[in-house]
Amino acid sequence: MQNRYDIQQVCENGHQISCCYNIRPEEQKKFCPECGAPTITACLKCNLAIQGAIIESYESWDGRHTMRPVSRPKVPSYCSNCGEPYPWTQKKIQTAIQIFAEFGDLNEKEQETIEQDIKNIAKDLPEAELSARRIKRIWDRGKSISYEAIMEFASRTAAKILNGQ
């Protein structure tokens, strides 16, 4: 028995189309059936395939080769080769930044740091805790804007801070 990974197909908005692109060609789609966005199977910057399901490969007693998935991976946020965000991650980050910029009633210092704060939370960097506390300060002023956009990619630590725990 030999294990390897198949390729994952995801639409540009982050909907998983197939985690078994090669062994289940019937699941392949050019466009997402949920939102109509184009689909991709590799990083748009470095062209590394998006890692899909772990595939077990068996050779039966009659010599036939059989493959089956043994996992269903989550849709990743960043490319494991170049570190760039996938299109769906970039859209979530940009949406959160735009919501804060338009509806956040930010002071000058917050305007300077909000983009980096959101990126820190999205990447779960060591600075994410400080960034989450800055964003929580904005929410505590009664502007609970962008809650869903941020919570979608916040780490457990950042989510606890943002939820006031």
C-alpha cells in the first residue's frame, strides 16, 4: 500500500469543488456550481498544485490498481510553497479591510494599523493577539462591524479576544 496526495479543486471564492481531482474526474468543474466563479487547482503565483485528499493505492490479487481517498482536507488559506494567500483568502482580507475603512469610524492611528492588524489575524502571526486587541477596542466603541469577515479566519486566540474572553 502506498499513500500520496491528489489535487484539490477550489473556486476563486473558496468553495471546494473536489478534493480528488485526478481520481474523480467526474467532479471536475470549470466554474463553481455555488457562485459561478472560475475554479483553480494550483497557486496562481507559483503554480504548485493545491493539496487534496490522501489517496491510498492498492494492488488487488488480480493485479488491478485501485485508488481511494482516505481524507477530506479543508480548503487551505495560503500556498504551502510560496506563502501567498489564495484568491479566496485575499478576498476575505480585502473585504474586512474595506468594511473597517468605510464603516469603522477609525481614528488616525487605527487607520494606519488596521490593514496589518487584519493580515496578522488572518495569518495567525505572533502579533495577532495585539492586533485582535486593537480591533476589539474598535468594536467596544459600539461598532461591531466586520465581525463575520474577521471571525472567519481568526485563530482561536484571536477569536477569544474578539469575543471578550
